[in-house]
Amino acid sequence: MDRCLALELASTIRHDGDGGVADDLSDAPGLTRWLSERAELLAGAVGTTPHTAGSTTDSTTRFTTGSTTGFTAGETDRAAVVAVREAVRALFAHAVSPAPPSPADAQRLISVADALERLNAAARRVPVSPRLTWPADGPPLRQLVAPGATRDPLDALTAALARSAIDFLAGPRREQLRACTAPRCVRYFLKGHGRQEFCKPSCSNRARAARHYQRHHEPATASRTTKD
Ligand SMILES: [Zn+2]
């Protein structure tokens, strides 16, 4: 399945394996690391489509030069990316409703209207236009390019993240989005096959164990009393 930058951004808030919640973007070095691990995906986000590994397209060069390679994030960058993430997670929560959102931020989600405004404002900062290229040895490619050589790397980054979220939320994959309901899990994931309920087999196992525990350790009367 194609990777989705918006989903990966949302997933920087995750279960820490120890009952708590970890945030990969809790400090600026965390953002630097996250970006360097996604250089290719981010390059692809500007040159949106079939980006063959190893090829250097125009937009790849532009984005890489302007942004993530050797990009050391500061606190301003982190705050801006986290602001986009807040908007994405609020809209993910909206997308999965009436099912419950990820419990990680269910208590402090910004409103849908604010999230839309924030996302659209980020996308607006770098207007892009489509451009067709046709390599001699391959199929034609649709790319998005930004005019002008003096793009601000942070604007380019937040706009790419916002565009990814817009494409995802307005596209067919939105309907596959789920918040994992396994105990302690806080992930959003794309439901693959028909019966998939949890983000990973380990979550499925944990949920099954929790159900088993409940059935065998909670007195039947207790649940009956709470229902009455
Ligand atoms: Zn899970």
C-alpha cells in the first residue's frame, strides 16, 4: 500500500509500549530525525506521483535542496509541524466518528472548523501547479512544482504535509481510516482486509487477551449492576 505522509504525521503520537503515549515530535531533534527518515517520501510529496527510487526528478531536486536534506529543525519548525498535526488529528477524529477517536488527544481536539482553517492556511502558503514530465525510459509523470526559487523550507514542509492530508481526507482512502481500539493503542490506521479491527497483530492479540480477562475475572453481577 502507498505510504501516506498525513497518516505518518498523525502516527508520530503513538503507544510507548509501556502503557503511556510517546511523541516523536516532542523536541526539535525529534522532528529533524523524523524528516531525515522520510526524505524520499517528502520529495515525493512535492513531485506527487510515481517517483521511482533512485531517479532524480526536478521536483525532487527542488524539494531536497529547499528542505529536508540537511534540514535541522528548530523550535519554530517543530511548533509549526505540530500545529498541522493537531489539525490532521482533529480531522481524523472527525473522519472516524461516530466511532471514538484515538484516546491520545480525545480530550483536547481542536474544532473541525479550526482544523480546516489551519490545514488550508498551511497549504495556501506554497501555491503549486501540476507539471507533466515524460522520461524517455518510462511513463509520463505528474508532478507538483512551486514557482520561484526562494521558497521557505518550513512553508514548503508544512504545505506538503497539509496537501497530503487534504488529498487523503478528500480521497477514497478516508473510508478505510480507523482509530485502533486495542487497550492502550492510540494509532490511526488504514483498514486493509474486511475483518481487520486493529492496527497490528500485536494489538489484536492484546485486545483478545483483554476480552478474555474481562470474561473470566469480572464478576458477571458487576456488569449487570452497571447496566441497571
Ligand atoms: Zn493498535
